[in-house]
Amino acid sequence: MAKFLIADDEEGIRQIIREYCEFEGHEAVDAVDGMDAVMKARETDFDMIIMDAMMPRLDGFSAVKEIRKTKSTPVIMLSARVEEYDKLHGFEMGVDDYVTKPFSPKELMARAAAVMRRGRKTEDKLTFGNLSIDFAGHAVFMSGKRVPMTPKECDLLFLLARNNGKAFSRQELLDKIWGFDYYGDERTVDTHVKMLRKSLGAGFRDKIVTVRGMGYKAVL
């Protein structure tokens, strides 16, 4: 059983998601706006947060940004907007997946299950010069200082670092990080590689190498 936080200002949507959560044996807690979601996420450890993008008092993007300061709980963002900019903005804030409205509750639960399966951590560390990767803590450090990264940036770096020098196709990266049941396309990988390079900075951004006609590899 998992504990869900459902943040949406529309009671009907919260009720539908809550019913599907409970049908699958999960516990669900409601939040009526972004501020309420932040407060409840601080007080309780949830396994999954489903967050509407547009809410009163504090929007979903701002709420995720606040939650990410203290928690790495997986987040699925709900939004009626389908522009690429909005999705990119969500990923930059630390969102794990993005579902557009109207949505299928069954698909939403399948995505949530996939995201939670990918959330497992491993117990070891790797160091490359002044870059340190803490797999157990799901964190990256540069010269002892933590590097702010979204969960998916971490997952991408972890996979490439564990397989240093091995090239992965975009589809392989989608399957291994987002899962076989992910509904997005290969541009998602390119977006997150761009974000990862920016997070790594001048010293390491060139270590994430584009393999022409295929995908990416790390040369650390």
C-alpha cells in the first residue's frame, strides 16, 4: 500500500483520483490548493504526489519547488496545458511525469505505479574527480557541495555513470529510466540531457556525450 497526496482545487477530480487510489489499496490524502499541499507534504511522508498545475494561493509548479527543498517524493503534474514549455518547466521544478487533462484515471494510476517502481535506490557511491555520486542518498555533489538536480536528472546521471563509456540509445534510456509503460517520446530524453548538462556545469557538462545517430553516453 502506498500513501498518495492529491492536490487539486476541483473536488470532483480529487474524488475520482481518491476512489481509484483506494480501489487499488492505497491511502489518499486531499489538498485543496498548493499551499495546503506544501504544508501536508512537510508534515507527512508520502509515496506519491499528484499535483494540479493551476491552483489558487500557490500554483502547482511553485508548490513542487517548495516541496523539493525538503522532500524527494515522486510528483505527477496534472495540467490542461499541453505546450512543451509547460512540461519543460515542470521537469525543471522536479516533476517526475506530466499528465494532461482530461485524463484517464486508469492511465494515471499506471503512471504512478511506474514512477514509484523507478524510485528504488541502491547502496553505493561513485567519485569522478571532484564529482561525487551518492546513489543511496539520491544526491550529487561537486567539491563537497550538493548540486541541485531533479529526480530524473539524477536517474539519468546515475545510469550513465554506472555504465561509464557505454552508449545508450534514446529508446533504451526511456525504457530504463521512464519505464516501458511511459507514454512520452524520445524528445523527453533530449530535454533531460540538456537539463543535466546545465546542472553539471562547465567542468562536467561535456562529459555527457552525444553519440550521433544513437543517443548518449558518459565519459567521466
